[in-house]
Amino acid sequence: MGILRSEPMKHGTLVLPIDRARHFIDVVGHKTKMQFEDMNSRELSRPYKKYVQRIDEMERIVRFLLEELTRVPDAEVIKNNVDSFLDHSEEFKLDEIEGRLKQIYQEFIQFKENNSKLTAKRNAALEERYVVQTAIASMANVSAPRAVRTKGNDDEFDFAATRSLLDDEEGGSRRALETMFSNIAGVIAQADQDRFARTLFRATRGNTFTHFQQIFEPIQDPKTGREVQKSVFVIYFQDNRLGQQVSAMSEKIQKICASYGVNTYRWPANREAAQEVLTSLQVQVEDQQRLLRAHESFVLSEASALLAPLRLGGNSIIEDWRLFCKKEKSIYATLNLFEGDMNLRANCWYPAAQEQQIQGLLSSTMSQTGQNSAVLISHRTPPRKSPPTYIRTNEFTAIFQELVDTYGLPNYGEANPALFTIVTFPFLFGVMYGDVGHGSMLLSVGLFAVWKAEDIKHTIPDLYYARYIVTMMGLFAVYVGFLYNDFFSIGFSFFTSRWVEAEGGRPGPGGIISYEPAPWFDTKNEGGVGPYPFGVDPAWHGAQNELIYMNSLKMKISVILGVSQMIVGLLLRFANAIHNNSPVDLFFECVPMMLFMVCFFGFMDYMILYKWVTPMPNPPSIINSLIAMAMWGEDSNPMLGAELPRILMAVSMLAVPFMLIPKPLIRLWQHNKEVAARSSRGHGGMGGGSGRHAPVIDEEACPLGLEEDEGEQFEFGELVIHQVIETIEYVLGTVSHTASYLRLWALSLAHQQLSTVFFGMTLLSGMTAPFPLNVLSLYFCFMIWFGITLAILLGMDVLECFLHVLRLHWVEFQSKFYKAEGHAFEPYCHRTLLVKEE
């Protein structure tokens, strides 16, 4: 049925052979659109649960591999080629992919373990090397030659000053005292360095001295793979015990080191031993680095195999496997909706236009596989549940349909506002944002997005999705800008102005130059030269009364557009009533609503247009005429006579009780008639001993007309209250909604005034500067003007106008006819599933 109403839907049952059910569902998801109902919702039986669990494990492995590939330098997974995958999806088999994934998973687990072990060994050698280098540096002064004592007082002082404090006066060796001190050395993370020092100081009561030496090279953590900054520490403490015994102080320090998880290493006894250990550690570090590089190259070769595409223009292997898992999981999840032992069956919805295609697809698949039990059985009577709403969209209409669906989905067969939103939404935006310059900038963004659609499809998906609506908003902004004759607050002069300077252009009082209609301008509309051919006459730009004139013009245009759009909404209400075959809604809702709208607000629009095109010596005030019309007062200066407004007002007032009273009474009469008919059929079926049994009504096959009878009970009071609320809401809503359309005028005025202010404060100021200065100032003023234009007029103002237009469509327009209580048609489709996952 196109975009105005949803596609006709049919309900049926799909029967599949259990041994080939997976293949048939794969074909259905790839080539048709069918929505399946859960046949096991009551029993919660899921016969294909084991397959789903297997695929869940496969997806976990794929996620693990993708996370590992992110750690590989310059690794890029080729994705977003869903069509290429679907064209070759039959090449993948579940058992083969599962076995391959488990094998690669075990290999990568082994890679991680080996890498962790090699990194730990390399780190241990590196840390011990830094400890030994710190020991060598600290032993440099100890190994220096001692001073030789000479005669003389001065020489004796120099000798004493350079003498070690640990040497006794008799020149004994310091080794006796050095054996009283011990140390523990290791490496700790710099983040724990301060806490470690405080803990040692408090635990030993200040009887230790800790020295830290920063390691400038970051060390990789073997568990997390992150680089950590570390420092070498040396703890000096007094220890009188020799041999194999461990003092209490040493044991306490060892426990503190263990609690912080630091690595401790042996402190060299002398410099010669430290040099030997350093040489050995340097060889170990080089060996471990060589092993790590060989291991990394092997991992890179395995990763490159996963990143390589299987075919030209396809995804990486790992991405194809991920898509395959998603598709297979959806297949078995769909099969879980079926019931049956020998044959699987499930109720389904599908577009009526695709019934022959589905039948032909099942027949061709059966001929290929040799199976003859797959069949689609169409139900003659629809189920009680309302059919789902399916509206076909394309890349152009999808964004407009999304705007409508955000408010609510159309009921099945209800008029779809998206058809009119395609035109009215960008047009009303242009009325608010009308400016040739700013509209051209917005149009350029939209055209660029359309031109580079494939390039921005995955990099800027929001702009890609909205590229057509942005283009149309810019196009209508340019069109209305020409109507307003506004280009960055500057007017065009495409045609000859209909206004000329009065009195030869001589300034009047206050230096004001007055304008009057040109002599050849036919102001009385008698067949001569008419007004300015297109848009606003450029003579109004810069005039003192420009704001008054433009306000009046835009205000009246807003009201005319608003009433016109609401009347279109009422016409769609007529269409819904006719489509639903509801005479009650047609004659006692639609007709009174239209009369109320046309007789008052339509008459107001007619007076505006009549006043524009009909020259009058003493033009009446439309506001005064409407007040007199609503208050049943006397209009001193009527435009179309005194009787016509009263007749129209009387019709408007009489339309209100016609909306309020007849519909509940007719519904009550219809209900009583149905109850009487049902009771008479019941008595007829019970009597007589005819031996006939009453037919059993299938709940799922019950017609739509019985839904109300079997569902909620008929409550006349609730129906009356609902009708009263709807009548009051409509009568008051027509007034408030008409006033709400004045936002078209308000936003347009705000945009025009902001553009004028920004232009006058920036570019115009630079132009009016003296000659040597105006060139440089104009350059900087242009940058300021352009930045303000981008930030405010192309940023905030576009968003503001967009939201106001969206509100006008959701509230003022759609409330006249749109129920929005439908539920979406969600067919099983591989491409939709995978694209949404992307």
C-alpha cells in the first residue's frame, strides 16, 4: 500500500521437517521476511538450547581473540562487509568453525602463558641487573684508596678528616663493625614506594634506613602487559647474628617485602663479585630478549592469519567467524520458537505481497534437498491480536519514518504521518531558519554527506543516516530565504523595487527618507503591474518600520501554515474513519471537528488572504473581527458582512455537542444490540434436543470484532468520560495549537535579528574603518563573524529549530488523527540482524 499505510499482513503456520529445519530457517532469514510467534512460551521448552550454548562459547572465544588482537601493533580488523559475508555464508560449517576456534584459543592461551613466563624471566634478570648496578655505584667510594698519614699538624687534620668513621684509633680494620650491619635489596613499583618506606619505618621503629634508586626504563608487567615504573631499594639494618640464623629484624623486613609483593635479590659482597654478576645478567637479558622477539614474531604470524580476508572485498577471518556465530545463534534461537516432534511448526506473520515468493522459495528449497514436508499454511480468519505494522522504507524515507516512530508506531492500517513529514518537516524548518547564506552552508553539509556517503557510513554514522534530511532542510532554508529576501541579513535586488523615494529623495524631519509606491505600481489591483514578483521587496531592508512589517507578515504566514497543516491532519482522520469502516467516527467526530476548525480558524485564514489581495480604503482589523465574532458582539468595520461571522460561529458552537453526545449513545445502543443477539443465539443453541453441539471457537482464530467482547467489559461511564475529555481537548487544543504555530514567526524573527546583529557588530564594523585599517580589521572581523555563525547560527539555532519543528509535528499535527498504538513488524532477517549488530 505504499508509505501512506502499512503493508497488508497475513497470518499463517510454517511447517518444517525437523532434520532440515535449520536449512529452511537459514533460507527464510536470507531471502524473505517472516515474524515468528513463540509456540513454547507456556511450556518454556527450548529444544535447541544446547546449540545456543555451544555458540555462546564460540562467541566468548571470538571476543577473547579480538581483545588479544587489539594488543598486536598495527592490527586492524576488516569489518562492515555484511553483504559479502551473506553471499558466502554457506561456506562456513558450525563444527568446523567450532573446532578451529577451540584450537586457536588453546594456542593463544599457550602463547599468553609462554609470554608471561618469558617476560617474568626477562624482568627478573633486568631487575637484578639494576640492583647490581646500584650496588656497584654504592661501593665506588668504599673501594677508593685510603689517605696516608704524614707529619705535621695540618697534615694530621687532613688525615683525620678523610679517615673512615668505622676505623679505630689503632688503625684496625672496619670489617669487624661492618659485619654487624645487613641489607636487603630488591625492586618495587614507584607507586608503592612511599607507602613501603613508611611501613618499614613504623614496623622497625626507625631502626632501618631505606635507599631508593629510580629505574628510568619502564618494565612490562607479565600479567597485565602494562608498563610499570619501578625503583631499586636497599634496606640497611643492624644484625648481630651470623651464620645461618635469621634475626627477628630480618624476618620482619622479609614479611613486609612479601606483603608488598616485591622482588628481592642478593646484594653483592664486593665490587669484583658485582662485576661478575653484572656480566652474567647482561647475557641473560639478551637471551631473554631474543626469545621474546622470536615469540612475538610467531604470535604476529598467527594474528595476521586471523586478520587476513578470505576473499577480495570481504571481512577478516575473525570478523566473518563473529558474524557467522551471530547468524547461527539467531537461527537456533528462532528454531526454539517452534513446536512439534516429527515436524516443526510455528505461527508467523508475513507481508501478503510476499506470500507467493515464500511459497516458491520453499518449493525450490524442497526440490534441492529432496524434502516434501515444508509448507506455509495461510489462515483464513485472522487472530485476535492486531497484525504488526510494516512500512517499507528506503535510505531517503528511513530518517523521516524514524522521527514518526519515535513518537509512536502507527496502528495496523492507520494513516502514516511520515508521508507528509517528508515535505512539511524541512519546509517548516526553512520557515524558521530562512536565510540564503546560512541555508546554503547547511545545504553544503548535506550535499557533502550525500556525496561521501560510503566514506562516512561507518566513521560518522549519524550524519550518514541523516544526510537526506539535512540536505532538504538546507534546500528549504535557501528557498524560504529567497522568499524573505535575506542573505546574511542583506537583501537582494533581483527585480525592480515597487517603492521609490518620496519628494525627490530629500530627507525629512530627523534625516529620514520616505518611500512611496512607484507611479506604475498598481496598488489597487486593477490589472496593472503587480507587487514584487518573488519574495519581499528589497526596499524594506533597512527601513525603520521593517521589523513591524516583517513581524506582521511572518505572524500571519505562521497562522496560515498552522491551520492548513491541522486541516490536513483532520483530512487524514477522515481517511482513517473511512478505512476502518466506522460511520460513527466519520459523522460524529470527523465532521464536527472539521466544521469547528474551518468555521472559525479557516475563516480567520480566509480573512488574512482576502485582506492581502483586496485593496480597501479602510481595512478592518482581523483581531477585532474575531473578538466580535467569538463574543457575539457588533463589529464596527466588518470585512465580509455582519451575518456571515455569526453563522459560522453558530456552526462552530453547534459542532461541540455533536462531538460530545451522539457517539457514546450510539456505542451503547450497538452494545445492547450485540448482547441481545448473543443471548438469543445462546438460547437457540441450548433448546430442543436437536443433538447438535455448539461450535468451539478457537481463541487464536477469533475475528478482530470479538476482541472487544472477550476483552475488557463495556463501561458506558468510562466511554462518556473519555468522549468528554477528547472533546474538551480538541476544542481547547485548536486554540492552543494555532497559537503554538506562532513559534514559526518567533524563531524566524530571532534568526533574522541575530544575523543582523552579528553582521553589524563584526563585518560592518570592519568595513566602516578607515582605509589603511579596514583591510586588516576586516580580516579579523570575518574570522570572528564566521566563528559566531558556525557556533550559534549553524549549531544552536539549527538544533533549536529542529526541536521546535519536531514538536509541531508530534503535538499539533499528529494529535488530530494519529493514535500511535501499533507494534512493529520484526521479521527474522539476517542482514537486519547483522547490520544492527554492527
